[in-house]
Amino acid sequence: MSTSLRPPSLGPIVGHTTPTSARIWIRGAEFLESRSVGIAALFQKNRYVPKSARYFRLHREYDRTGITDFEGLMPDTSYQVKTASLMMDSSGVNASVTDEDVYKKLPNPEIWIDELKGLQSDESEANFCTFPNPPLPNSKGLRSKEQELRFIFGSCRYPGLLWKKSLSDRIFDAIYQRFKTSSTGSSSPRFVLMVGDQIYADKFNKNIPIGLADTEEEFRERYLTAFGSPNMRRLLRSVPQYMILDDHEIEDNWVQGRIKNRESRALFNIAISAYMSYQWIHSPRSYDKRLYYHFACAGYPFFVTDCRTQRIRDDEDTCIEDNHMLGNPAKESALGYEGQIDILCGWLQEQQKLVGNRPKFVVFGSVFVPNNVSSVVKKDAQGQPIKDHRWKDDAWAAFPKTRQQILKTIMDHGIQNVVFLSGDIHCSNVAEISFHHNKKGRLPIKAFAITSSAFYWPFPFADGDPLDYVHDSQLEGDGFAVDPEVTMHYKAMDFEQDDNFIEVSVGEKTLTAETFNKEGTSLRVSKLTLA
């Protein structure tokens, strides 16, 4: 066994956090064929927390990454974690060995405390604040300042080319600075939510082999480069992180049906293995090995969807009736089985009962609204469709059945203040969603959509023009029929193409989305009135 510790080759990353626990991720040092374990210990104000030191496995099937969960913590409290990796002998490295068998061969982990303290902080230390306790069940609205919530989200970090690679890391310093206003309390954000395209496996196009990741080594390089850049690495080890994939973690505009192709199936296996090692593993495990999950912070519920690996659409079929954004829905012939869409709709109903009209956040990699203008159905003088290009769309316009099921659930069950968070389109904006009855007029239900994108995209002239999107669905003929009597409409506003992230603040009656650029300068403040 090695006689000294080595700092992680990547990380630590602060993952899923609650009022009483925190998940810490690292990738071990490069030990070639040797078996390795992680070591972590908890500190408060640089003083070791007794009995907190522990070992955890760095499994080869997860590219020598691993996690450990610290539990029994105090709510709304700051902690530090020191981490390292330790090489063991390489005998029988390919044999199946339980974690317990490995730990039996190791000394008490507390013997490493002094050596852990001696490692460089920027390579081995994580800092985090646990979440506050939620308000009492069934409470409605905010009762105190402590129940406010702030968080930051964004998407799409293009890697940059040649000497411009450092530019792709710039915005993460600005995000980090937003957390320095206070170590605890509601005056600073609680976590970062990254909603897709954390890496670009295809730097140019899926059909151009240059810069295209299609091997295990190339996907590893994408993650090590992205998560190992100085500003990003500091951010990942400083505040809780929640992530979900979009297409560029696999391939541009990925849909589930491509795995029928042998080459695409091989690519998918490699890409998802890397994704699970570097992103999924430190997320909540709400549904076993499903990629979607839910969590809560300060009494505000979040559901993070997987709308990539379960996206059902034929790349060549112009019919959109069989398209499903969140996997196949439940059916009467298979009672007892639920698809992701049914789980989401059930979750929305449950949360309305539990938290009342408090905002409920739903994360989609693809933008719920606004639609691209190219997907608006063109009609003749009699109101009959003459051009329908929705099937070409990579967002929700091509998935009307899934969208309808969500909206109808909201309408039928009176679910107030659903907030859809998205990225993808390289143009941030906010939208107010309303429901209009043919005879009763506008219904009292409110919903919202906030899009934050991109962290770094150097080609604004080629993608993300605000005029590419519908701003007023009523004026531009883009209403969506929820049922024969009710139509969804929306108004989108405050579009921004500059590299950006959004800080969301939830108050008693308002939802504020403030957009910041890569220097941390405020670009726009959007105030939305809650129901």
C-alpha cells in the first residue's frame, strides 16, 4: 500500500446537499492498474470533526471516481472537507472485491488527518453550506425571511478553440463571486444548477470527425478539461452543484432511436458511462439508476428531467403524434407501470398538496417556451394548416402530446406557480404562461419559463438571435390547445445573447430572474408576479 496520500486528479465536487447531509465527489489520482480508495474528513473552522474521517471506493467502472455522503450535519451551517486518494497493492486488481473487504486492509482513517491538512486546498478541499430546514408541511407562502431562496443556473459551455479555450472558463469566476457575499443565509445563492451541455462531445458537428469525441479517452478528456479549468474547478468545490445532461454530452440533437444503429449505440454507451461518472454519480438517486431526479431546498421543490436519453422521435418521420419528450406515457394495458412523464405529473400534484402555491421548479434541457418561429404552424385564410415544420424542431414544439399532458395536469389540478427552467438555445429570456378558456376568459392559473444560456458561446451571429423566437404567442399565432376549450399562451421578454447566467430569487409574491454576463455585470432584472 502507498505510504502517502495524493490529491484528487479532479474535484472535489460538492454534490447533492440537504439540511443534514452533503455528497462529495472526487476522481482519484492516476494509479494506472492499481486499486485505489478515496479518503475524506470533515472540518469546521479548520478543526477536525471527530469520527468523520472515512474511506470510500474509487471504482474503475466509474473512471476511478467516487462519492461519500456526510450525514448528521447541522442545517444552514458551513463545513470544509479535505479529500485525497490512496493507492493499494495491485494484486488481483481485476477480482471482484467488496468495499468492506478493502476497508479491512486499511488502517484507521484518522491516521491521515495531519497529512490531509498538508495537501493544497485548491486541489483537495471542498467548502459548502448545508441547506436550511424547510418550513412546516402544508404551510402556504413565505412566513419569514429565512424561507426565501436564491440559486444560480445556466447551460451550454462551449469548450473554445486553440488560444480561446481560457475564455470558456471566464464566467465561472463571476458565478463564484456571487457566492462570496455571505457564507450562510438567504443573502447569497444556495446552489448552482447546470441544465445541459456541460461538455461538447462534438465541437463542430456530429458529421464532422474533427474534434468529435467517440472513445473513452476522448470523453474523459472533455470532462477533465471542462471541470478542471481553474475557475470551474474552484466553483465546483465551493458550492452544491446539480447537473443534468442535454445533447452535447452525447451527440447533437440526440434522440433515443439512434441507439438502433450499431455505431451510435457504441457512442451512447461510452458517452453515458462518462456522464454517469462525472455528473450523475454526485446527483440525487431519486429513481435508482434513472437519470431524472428531484430534490428540495428551503422548502422549494425541484424536479430535474431527463429529456435526452428518453426522447422518442424519428429523425426522418414528419408525423409528431408518436413523439414523446419524456419517454412513453403509461397505458391501460400495462397497469402499474409509469413513464417519466407520469411520474413528473404525479409529483406536481403531490407538491401542490404539500407546499401549496409555493413555486415548483421543473428543469428541462430543452426550452418549454418560447418556440422558434420556424415551428409556428402557418395557416391559410380559412385557418387551415398549410405549413407544419414542428417535426424539425429540437424543442417542445415537436412533442405536443408530452406538453399537453403537463399543461393539462397543471390546469386540471390547479397547480400554481410552476416554473420551467431551461437552457440550450444560447439566448436567455423569461416568459409568463397563461391559460385562456373559450368562454370564461383567462383562468387564474399562473406558470413561468426561464431560460439561461449560454455560459460560453462565441458565435452569436450564427445562433440564438432573439428574433428567432416567438415573443407573444397570441400576436404570432403560436397558442397551444390544452384541450378543446383551453389554450395556453405566453409572452416572452428580456432576451439576452451575451454569455450569461441567471440568479433566481424567490420572494413572498415575486419571482426575480437577474441575468449576469461573464464579468458578473447585471444585464437585466426580470420581476414576475406569482399567483
